Amino acid sequence: MKNYLLFLFTLVACIGWSQEPEKDVKKSESKVANYYLDPTANLSKLWEAKSLIDAASENETVKSMYRTWSAKGKIYNAVCSFESDSILVAQQFKKKYQVKYKDAALVAYNSWIKAKDLAVKSYETKDALNALTETSRYLNNYGIQAYEAGDYKSAYTHFDAVVKIEQMVTAAGMKSILPSPEDLKKQKYLVAACAVNADMLNEAFPYLEELRKANYPESFIYEGLYKYYAPKDDQKAEEVLAEGRQKFPNETSLLFTEINHFLKKGKLNELVEKLKVAIQKEPDNVSVYTTLGNVYDNLCQKEWERDSIAKGEEYYLNAEKYYKDALAKSPNDFNTLYSLGALYYNKAALISKEANKLSADYSKAGTKKYNDKKAEMETYFDKALPHFEKAEKLEPRDKNTLIALKEIYAKKSLFDKSNEYKAKIEAAGK
């Protein structure tokens, strides 16, 4: 019986506590006030205040009260202040403080927004706005930490809240939280950059457009706008790229964005000059040489398909040149080795077609022409072979390389080798 009565007493006590949320709000305010009197000695008071307000603010009876959210805002600002100071102290001793409440600044921000919305008296609104100016500093601090950790979504949310606070306080006729209009632009750029990196393109777009119209001097604005428009409006995507390239002609990231766009669209002729510019800007970038070789290679194949042999030959020689330039810089680059091998292989295949046209002419002159073409074809297979062999050593299971080697050995009547590669292809497919 005694145990039962004790349990009942405990239950009633708990119910009584949970039915006094207004008192808990007041207690939380008192405890955080005590904390501020001596933060070092009274640190436990801060955590007690936090526990009280976290529970009380969930109670329906006080959710619509200004005081509840004002108390929560004060307490979470205090949490942010404590953690910010702890970070600085740790840095002085070349240590790292592990932040315990990564969303503390956002909780403070949202609490003060609710307090402002529930304010009845003018001084309550002013107090909330003043407190938000303090919160803005913590939002930036936490945002920087999120950014450095690669959490761009969280960084965006923190930095965006700072912009919103700036808009609220200036709309109320209060002093700006940022030193100058230029600092506001920097803040908006930071928000936009984080949103783009977090793939939050819809959120980034209004900031990017505003900064573009203001001629903000950052090329990343145009990369972000391109990413926004690319899936929606191809023409608009090309327009913002062209505008960005005009404003920032020396910015290689925009140049490569433009190159990749035209590659995806198959606009090969437009690519040639852009890739040549890219080579001038990054002369040691092997992939640019190989890509330009690929572009000329594709142009060559298109000309050969329409029987424009002379024009195709012109493109062929350019493709060979840039592949060789790439290999001179990186002799073991798989993509370049395979591409040059494929260029020679396709040239051999073209000559094979020409030889087949002569195969029905059994005259002495016709036979000579046929044999000459066949010998020329074998020359190009011989050129292709060492590049494919070297490519195979780098990537032994690449199926396209194995198929090319099987076909070349068959063309050279080396059937044992051809069959060996047939087996390798079958093994690679397993």
C-alpha cells in the first residue's frame, strides 16, 4: 500500500509539474538571468533553463504567449553565446571545441520570430527585433562552421536567416545589422552560393538574379543561373553562359561549363575555338587536349559518313595532333590512348570499305589498287595496335579495348590471339 501511495504521489507531482508551464517559463527566465550573473559558476543554470523552456514551449497552454518565445529566444541566444565563446577559447589553445547544439541559432531565430508575431505592445516588437540582431551574429558563426564542414544546406539556412533579419530591422526603421550595402550583397552572395552547392536551385534563383542585375563581380552567379536554367530552358541557359563569359572572359570555370554544355548538346563546331581557348588558359590540362581531339574525331566521322573524304581527312589530322599532344604530356592516360587507337582503327575501317569497292576488279591494275589499299589498311591497324595494348594494361577489363584488340588480331589473321581476346571479353562480362 505504501508503495502504491508513493507511486500515486509521484504521479500527481509529475502531473502538477506538467500542468504549470507558465511557472516553468518564469523559472527558465530566472535561471538564465542567474547564469548571466556569473556564467562560469552558474553554467548549470543555463542547461536547466534550456530543459525547462524546451518542455514548456511544447505545451499548448503557453504556445501562443509572447513571453514563452521571448524566454526561449533569450535562452538559446545564451547557448549560442556560450558555444561561440568556447570556440574562441579553444582556438587560443590551438584546440577544437565540438559544438553541441548545431541548430541553436536557428532555434533562437525562430523563437524570436514567433515572439515578434505574438507581440502586442510596441516595446515587445522592438525587444524581439533587438534580440534578432544579436541572433544574427550567431547565425553567421554557425553558418560558417556548417559551410566549412561541407553542410551547404545548413549553411544556406543560417545565412539566409541573417538576410531576413536585415530586412526586418531596416523595414522597422532600425539600424542595419550589416556595416554597408556592399556587405549585404556579400551576404546574399553567400546565401546563393550555399544554395547552389546544396542543389537548392529554386532557393538560389532569386538571389542570383538580384546579384546579376546588380552586376555583382562573381562569375559563380552565372554558373548557378546556368544550373537553374539548364533543365528548364536551353536557350536561357546559353544566354546566361554567354553573358557570364562576356563579363568574365578569363574565368576558366565558366569556360568549362560552356564547353560541357556544348558537348552535351553535340554542338561540335562551336566547341573547337572554346577548347583552343581552354588550352591557352590551362596548357597542362591533358583532358582539354583529349576533348578537342574527340571533337575533331567526331567531326571527321561525320564527314566520312557523308563521303566527304577530304574534309574528313582534315579533321582526322587535327584529331591525331591533339591526341598526340595529350600523350606527350601524359603518356599513360587511358582515355587518350584508347581514343588515338580508335582514330587509327576507324581510319583502317574506312580504307577497308574503299578496298572492298576494288575487290571485284580482277584486272592487273585493279588487283594492284586493291592490294595497295589492303596494305594501307593494315598500316593503320598496326598504328592502332600498340595504343590499345597499352590501354589494356592500364584497364584490363575495359570491354571496348578488348573488342578492338580481338578485331585487329582477326584482321591480321592472328586467330589464336583473336580467340584469346574473345575469351577475355567473355570473362569481363561475368
